[in-house]
Amino acid sequence: MSNINEEICSYITKEWLLPWINEGKSQSSFAAKHNIDESTVRKIKGRKEYRIPVETLHKICEARDLKLSDFFNIARL
């Protein structure tokens, strides 16, 4: 059985956060742009499992003009 929290965090990290950082932008600017705390970004990309709240995922998706259902479709979860 897959770990949905791990898959969500992995997708956000690989597809959105790392490209953001590779463009020379900061982790704190990612947090600000996506209406979350920087500590949440650290938890999402951290090695320890993070149980991402639906509210946090919703904020991130909202900042990207995505519905939650669209997120699950593009992330193939």
C-alpha cells in the first residue's frame, strides 16, 4: 500500500519546489507565493514523513490555480 502523504510531498518537492529553487528563488519566497509558512515547506521536503493537511494542499493548489481534483489527476495519485 502506498503512503499518500509521502507521494503528495514528493510530487510537490520534485515538480514544484526544486524547479523553483533551481531558478534561483528561495524557499521562503515559495512559501510566501503559496500562502504557507516556510516551516511547512521544510516539512514537505524533509526526510521525515509529513502528514500534509488538506488545507495546506488546498492553499498550494489555489496559489497555482488548481482544483484539488486537478492536483490528484496531474500527480497521478
